[in-house]
Amino acid sequence: MADRDAAAAEDRRLEGEAAGRETAGPSQDDKAKEQATAAEPVASPILVRRRRTLEPPPTVLALSDVELRTRTRRELLRYGLGGAAGIALGGLFRFGLKKQRRADVLNEILAFDDAVAKAMYSPGRLLPTYARSQVTEFKNNYLGATPDASILPGWRLTLQGLASGRTETLALGDLLARFAIRDQVTRLVCVEGWSAIAWWGGLRFAELLEAYPPAGDARWARLESSVSLDPDGKPDVYFVSIDLATARHAQTLLSTHQNGQPLTMAHGAPLRLVAPMKLGLKHIKAITQISYTVDEPADYWGVRGFSNYDGI
């Protein structure tokens, strides 16, 4: 009994001391800790400067609920069907078609692409022109080795498939004496992904067609370079096809000059095609023969699996 009374008295004493500390506030040790903490330096806030965007504010379109639902359904169908078709075509190509059939399908796609490009072509649409001060560096882009200047003295341009039934042979002097040299500064776009602005001079292809008209049923021209070389310097005849509608375009030139000077060997001397509405692989250099045909002739890159039309 005495032990329990002593324990209870000790508990009351401890509770009284704790209550006294809470009433009296922090102890001397607690005050010292607070002062030490207050004396520590406080880091200044970091200001982050945000760069202003130069983009214009977005355009806000106000659509009614009916228009919004209509657009949403239409776009869902369009993109959904397009995506499904792409997946199906990819699976078909990988698992459902034999190698030859895959090649045939790709050729059909290229033919369709050419047909669309032909349908969209407008003979009256002029491509952008530039000031001579905007001319850029223009690299030698021969497929193989560059022909030597030894070809120039004996060079001749042969014309076949004419309304006269004759074959005409013209020297460079004949062209320069008979036709006006017209200048234009246009962009050449290469299928490899680069482009360049060049100052060309030459006769209009349309004027050659007027002076030496093709047969009445001709629709195409085949341009050939018999002096073209492969990378090892061996003969490799280069040839392109071009429809006569494109040949008659006001900006299609048979170029003899660049930058006000006769063409260099690196850029197609003595005569090259300049057709800014076509990719660069159509711009055949060192032309030696032009033949007019009813049907579309073969094309160097076309027979190697690329597009025939190559329009821009």
C-alpha cells in the first residue's frame, strides 16, 4: 500500500514539472537553438527569365455543336480509314504478296502518281524567278564521270521524228546564230534533297519546236546524251523523256550559258535541258539527240524503278 502511494506521488510531481515548462515557454537551450538557426544565411530566390515566343497567338474558331460533331465524325472516318488502309497495305506487302507482285503494285502506284502530276500540270503556270544576286553555289552533279572538253569540236545535235521526215544535224554555232539567247534565274530541285538557284541562258525549247516541228501525232520527246559516262569513265548513254507540253513551257530552255558565260563541262556543255518544273534528274546534260515520238519513251531512271514524270 505504501509503495503504491509513493509511486502515485512521484507521477504527480513529474506531471507538475511538465506543465510548468509548457507555461514558462522555451528553455534556455531551445532559445539558443532558435538564435543559431536565425543567424544562418537564407538563399535568395532564383529568377527564371522566360524567352518570349515569336509565334502568333492561336486562331480561335467558333463552331456550333452541330459543326463540331460533323467535323469530328468526318475526321475520324478520314484518318481512321487512312490509317487502316496503311496498316492493311503494309501487312499485305509484307505477308500477302510475292516479290514480283509487290514490284507490280509499286509500279502501279508510281504510274498513278505520274498521272496525277500530269493532270495537275498547267502550261501557263510560271515558276518563281530570282534576282542574279540570289544565285547560289551549283555543284557538279553528273551521275558518273564528267565528259572531257575533247567532245566539243565535233559535237552535233541530231533531231529525229520531224514532220519533214528528215533528220536534222545542228552545230552549236547553228543554234546560237538562229535562236535568241534568253536569260532566266530559277531554282533547280534535286531528288537527293538539295536545291540551287542558277542563272541560265539559252534558247527556248518551244522555239526549236517551231523551227523544226515534230510529226503531227508526236506527244513526247526523248533527249539523249551519247557522251555520258559511268563512274569509271566508260560510256553510259543517259536519256530522259519529256512530254511536249512541258517542252513548250516558257521556262523550259535548251541552255547554252550559265552566269553569262558558255556552259562549263561540269554543268552540261555544250547544251543541257533546264526545266524548273521537273526534278533535276530530268535536266540532262551534254544533249546529243532529240527524238519525237507518239508514245512515252523510256527514261533512264524510269527503267530503274523511279518515276517517269518527275514533276514538281
